[in-house]
Amino acid sequence: MNRFLWPLVAFLVLVGFLAVGLNLNPREVPSPLIDKPAPEFRTTLLQEPERSVGKQDLVGQVWILNVWASWCTACREEHPVLVDWTKRAAVPLYGLNYKDEAGAAKQWLQRLGDPYKASFVDRDGRIGIDFGVYGVPETFVVDKTGVIRYKHIGPVTPEVLRDTIEPLVRKLNG
């Protein structure tokens, strides 16, 4: 009797794990960096390659980092949302141009509009790796002390801005 019971128990446990896994949202991958200091970085600006910027230059303000690339289809989907949002946003939006060619990135911003206060160059992807980026677009909300408070995976939508990012920014600025 026991030799028939153990395979049944193992099967039921496996079905339970599969049922739980199928109900998870893949866009809600928890980041180990939430509530931890943003990684240190220093890089050049896409539009002004002679200038560099780093995390310490941004401390003292709430800011948003949007990881994007001209080759990214999903970035094209979110781009008009960001362009429209930054016209009324009360927080600076910075871009991290991820593993992209500078010429292609500049043309993309010129053609589609530039929502970023500045775009940081991450040609080899090292800054993205430090932020835990595994695909573009990804968006981070960073508080005044340089601590990551939120990470959004995938294209930012008007609903995400309205329901999650804007209330969080108001709270962090409050």
C-alpha cells in the first residue's frame, strides 16, 4: 500500500507547486535591491559625452531611472507615455541607455522626443548589471538618500504611473 501512496503524494505536491507557479505574475519579480542603496556608478552623458555623472550627483532629490535602448521594441511602446508624463511630472526622469550605439540612441530621441533630463551611457551593460537589469525597459524610483524604493519591469503604462509611481513619488517628496 505504501509503495502506491508515495507516488500519489509526490504527484500532488508537484501539482501544488505548478498551480502556485502558474498564478504568479512574471512582471512582479522581486528585486533584492528594493530598500537598499542604488549601486554606485559614474558614466558619461549621451548628449554631452564630455560630461560625466554619477549617483552622488543625484542624491538629495527623488529621481527615476528608466533603462532603455533604441533597439528595444517594448521601449518604443512606453516612450510616448514617458514623453507625455514628463511634461507634467514633478520628478526628474533619467535614462540609462543600455547596450546601445550612441548614434542610434540620439536619432531615436530626436525622432520620438526626449523625455529624459539626461541619458546616461551604459555601452557595456555594467551599470545595468549592478542595478539587476535583465531586460529593457526597466524603471527604478530612487529616494533622496539614494535608496531604491521601487522597480518596474516592462513598459511603463499610464496606469502604472498613476497608480504606483506618482503616489510613491509624492510620498517620498512629502
